[in-house]
Amino acid sequence: MADRITALTIVHEVLPTLLEWVAHLDLVGVDRIVAFTHPVRDRSDALLDRLAQIGAPVIRRDAPGPPIETLAHAAASRDLAAARSSA
């Protein structure tokens, strides 16, 4: 029995390139894609769900934790505070 390859990834606002990305992973031998998503505006989560419905090897799960924007804002605020305190 051949080894199975599963790609685990976070998907966020990638609708324009999502189909190409799934096709690429299939081409390089990935058997299953587990994509974690936060709420998105571009509906890439809906496309992942539809791909799974029509038989693509895609599993979409809601990502645990805060949305990416929240994490990015927290990191930027921390970096700004550090820059101000060192000036």
C-alpha cells in the first residue's frame, strides 16, 4: 500500500488562486487537503465546501482561535508599543 500524503493548511482570502492551488497539490501527489478557514469575505470557504461536495479530496474545517486579522492587529500593536518604548 502506498503512503498517503495529506496537506494541512490555513486558507484565508485566496479565492482567485484556490482552484489552481488544489490542482497543483493533486498534481504533486497530495491525496487529501485539510483546509482550516476563518470567516472570509471572498467565499473561498464556500468553494472549498463545494469542491468537497463534488468529490475533490478537500476537507474544510473552521480554524480554532481568533481570526487572522485579530492576530495581525495584535502583533502590529505589540511591535508598535515595543518601538515606542525603545525610542
